[in-house]
Amino acid sequence: MRLGRSFFENETQCVAQSLIGKILVRYVSFYGNYYRLSGVITETEAYGHKDDPASHAYRGETSRNKAMFGHAGNVYVYFIYGNHYCLNVVAKCQEDPAGAVLVRSIEPLDGIGLMKIFRRTDNVLKLTTGPGRLTQALKITKKQNELDLADKMNNKFLYIEESGSTNNLNNFIINKTARVGVSIGMEKQWRYTMLLRTSSGGPFIASSFLSRHS
């Protein structure tokens, strides 16, 4: 089932944690046909407002970050380091001016062949691990900025849905750490990663594409 707006109308950190295990879905056109690309969300980071100096929204609204001040459930895409895009989901309580969750990594499910083409690699471990790889594999660019994930009528090409019971990634815990690549706000444990129990019943390990087959 597709996630509605109410899911994203919560504290940013709570939504970031709740997104772990959900499925990111993207439909892309390839040689005249549409194909489903998807993956289980395994890593996120929360970014707040005035309480978070590492957030793009910390110093107020600009033309670049205005999506963060929009409706919960909207997409915020930005270009970084001059070479890749980052996918964020606006997530905040209704009384909060801004907040977003960066989707850093997913476990590929559908459309792995196309992801390899878009990423120009056959290495499944490098398809969607990291925000830049993820957006390249799913063909996400600034064109998707401010897209409404909760708009079922007009947006059928990018959304998030419940995990169901088919992805074999249901037995996990969430690990909290400092965020990656920030030099301020490092005391905030707002990075969330999936730790998955192996099929042999061993200890929880960091999620990877091959771990579900261990």
C-alpha cells in the first residue's frame, strides 16, 4: 500500500526511522515502455530546521531549499559536488516550518537490469548504496523536485509503499549514528541504518544486496 501524507506529517527523525524497511518505487520510460524500479530503504538521515545547523533549512528559505518548507510528502532533490543528485522527502509536523529526510541507500528489488544500465556497472553492491548512486540508478534528477509523493491521482512515477512480506528484509533492527559528511551538528544521532539478521540466525549485520542470501 502506498504511503499517504499523514505518514510524513510527523517529527522528521521519526519519519526517517519509519522509512527504514519501506519500499521506494520509481517507474521509468525505456525504449517506449515503462518499467518498475524499486528497493527497500535501508539508510536515511534526518535534517531539521532551526534546531539543526547541518540542515539546508537552518538559515531560512531560499530558491534552492524551498521544497523543505512545502507540504510533507513532497520531494526535495538537490545537486551536490557538481556531479550527483540527492533524494529527500519532506517530513515534519504541521507546526514545523521545514524538515526533510535524505534517502541514502536502498536494497534493489525490481528492475535491477535497468539499474545496471543506468549506473553503467554490473556490480550490484554499487547500484544504490549511497545517495548519488541511488538517484542515478532510479533516474531521479531536479525534474522530480517538489513532486508530491502522496498525490495518487497525478503522480504514478515516484512514491513509497509499505514493505509487505515478499522482500525477505523484515527481520531487522535500526542502528542510529551521526550523519555522514557533515562538519556541524555531529552530536545528533540522526542517521538510521538497517541491520539485518542473516538467514542462518546469526547476529545482525549491515544490510547489503547479498546479505539476504546468506
